Amino acid sequence: MKLSPKVIMLVLGVLVVSMSLLSIPLYWYSRVALEDELGDQLKRINRIMASTLDKELVSMLAAEPGLTSVRQRLETSLSILAVPGIEGLTLYKQDGTILAQDKRIKQNFARLSPALPNLLSLKNNEDPVVSEIYKLDQNRYVKASAIPIQTNQGSHVILVVWVGANYMAVINQMAGSLLWIMLASFLIAIAMTLVFSRSLIKPVRALSGYARAIQTNINSEPVELHRRDEFGDLNQSLIDMHRDIQRQEESARQLLAGIAHEIKNPLGGMEIYSGLLSEELAQLPPNEKFQEYKSYLEKITEELQHLKRIVQEYLDYARPLKSVIETLSIRDIYTDIVQLLQPELTTLHQTIQMEGDAEIQADRSKLHRVFLNLIQNGLEASGEKGQISIQIQDTPETLEIDFVDEGTGIPESERERIFEPYFSTRDRGFGLGLSIVQSIVGELGGTIVVHRSDAEGTVFRMSLPRKD
């Protein structure tokens, strides 16, 4: 997973956990505290009402529930006790029979019947009990308290007081507010995280691109972030490392150029003397040793030519020529190379074809070197009757040139190293061809990569920027 999603998930995770730890306990603590306070008030009210009722009338009605006059007197007493906030006052027998109730505030409490068994199960001399909070309609909540009242016959009746729990509307509003606060915080956190992650990820991407540019072209321009934080320190360290690598590369090139130059001079003398020896040998009369000596001399000449090519490769790598930039046609470069390689193509029955054309600002000899090296590598990989295809895709932003061969592909373990100096997969390879190609392409501000390599062949893709 990339760094940006990780930062977003981390910040949002911390936010959700923090809001949950803060809002959920706040909601439940507020609700429980208010509910406990209401329950205590209910118990006090219930005790006062139980002590206020006429015990004689309660005992008479409990013994004879059909006494209408007694019921009316008790209901009058209940109506006097029904102060504002009380939703219902009812006297019950323990079997659930209603003895009396306040008719002025009589409500339909049928939906509250599940609470009655617990409320009516009280024994004599027990403390009042309270019920849970019940919802009557959209905005009305009630809570009940029950207390036993001793009768003269030794039995008892239950006085149930229902009061409104109006605070529940506020609690529910608070819950909705907390939900909206969490949602708003979540959206703000997303916006802040995107801003934060962008400021964090942008320099990371810039430094990553800079590192890739160094890997692709050692002479790439340094990237300056102009920051004073840790990213700025990392940027400066990367720039210093880049300069050290460039200095070491330049020192290595100078050393290599000096060695190659010292070797090239005696090689030239050896080539001259081998030529003179060949001329002298041609004037001698043929004998049984003539052909043997001649083969020895030809072998010496062949090895001298091989050494000259190696030295020239090292010199080209160590001391690249200055570029003479001009407008070139890709097809002109292609035509020159086909003519140069025609004898080899005819012998091995190989073909080269190109699709498309484009113009480019570059040095002719260097671009010729790039095409020649890539085509020769492809022909060698493709073998007899092989084919090289050059495909050009020209857009306003980039020029992409694919070199496609029909070889067996490059092993995965070697793909990362093929552009390294002195690395070669051939027995007599110099290991500098692709490194020089990469260097020349880098001078043009482009890149060259192994775009694809499998059993069907390899595709080298060269991408060059279009400059205004």
C-alpha cells in the first residue's frame, strides 16, 4: 500500500477512535445521570403520595372494589396530588386490577403493560422501585415508580406514579448532534488529511523521482525542494551523494581514458609491424611452413583488431565527444544502418523494418551509435532468419521508439544490470555498449528501459521528451 492511503487511514482511525471515546461515554453518562436523578425524585414523590392517601379508604376499596363512592373519593385525592409533570396516578391490586386512578390525566398506557408485572410484584414494606423509560409517542417519554401501601386487612395495594421523562428528547437531540459532529469532524479530517498527505507525499515523490533519475542518468539535473525540514535535509544529502557519484564517475572515466590511451599507442605500433610482417611474408617462396605462419599472423591481426575495438569502446565511454545538435530524420539514421549491416543481414537471412518516422534534435553520430548498438544486440539475440522491428510513436509530449527482437529474452536476474558498465552476457562482450546508449539517451533528457522481455523476444523502449 502506498504511503498516502496509509496516512489517511491513520488520521481517520485516530479521529474515529477519539470521537467514539469522547462522545459515547458523554452520551451514556448524561443519560444515566439524568435517569438516576429522575428515579430518585420519583421515589420521593411516591413516598409522599403514599403517606398522604387515606389508608382507611384504601383498605375499604381493596376489600370491596365495587364501592363507587369510596373510589370517587380516592380518585379525587389522586387528582389533587396530580401536580404538573405527573402523567398518571393509579392504585392497583397485586393481581393487576385497577382500584382507582386520576381521571383528569388518564392516559392509554396499554403499551406500558410489560412494566406492570415487575411493578406489582412488590411485597409489603419494600422500598419503591422504578421502571425503565418508555416511549409513548414521537416526543413523549414516561417513567414509573411503584410503592406498596399497607391495608387494614394485612394485605397491600400498589400505588404507581407515571411521570414524564422530557429530558429524553434533549438526550436524543444530543445523540443526533454528536452524530453530526462526528460526521463533520470526519469530513474535516478527510480534507485536512488530504492537504497534509499531499504536503508529505509530494516531496517523497519528488525525491523518489530524483533517485530514479540518478539511476537512469548519472548526469541528470539535481532536484531542489527548498525545504528546511527533514525532507530538506534528505534532499541535500541526496544532492551531495549525487555529486560524489558524479565526481567518482568522472575520476573513473579519466583513469580509464588514460589507461586506454596508453594501450592504444603500442597497439598502433603492433598493427603497423604486423602489416609489415604480412608484406614480408607474402614475398617469401611458399613452403610447408608458409600457410602455418600465415595463419599465425592472421590470428595476431584479428586479436589486435579486437583489442582496438575494446580500447575504442573504453575511450568512447570515458571521453564522450561533444554533441553537435541538428535536426535529424529517424528514417535517415535507419537507412544508413541498414546499408552498413547489409552484408551481415544477407549472410544470416535477417531483416530490419521500421514503422513510422519522426524528426529529432540530436547529434547524428551519437544517435547513429544508439541505433546501431540496439539493432546489433537485437540481431544477435534473434539469430539466423531473425527480424528486428523499430516502432515509432510520436506525440506532442514524447517520442517513443521501440526496438523489438525475436530472441529468447533477458533473464530476470540480469535485467537490472544490463545498463551497468562492464556487465555483459556475451563471452567476448565489452559491457559498455548499453551503458553508452543510456548515457547518450540521458544527454537528450530521455530514458531507455527494457519494456518487455519474455520467450517471444525483448522490447527496448527509448523515450525522448519533445522540447518547445
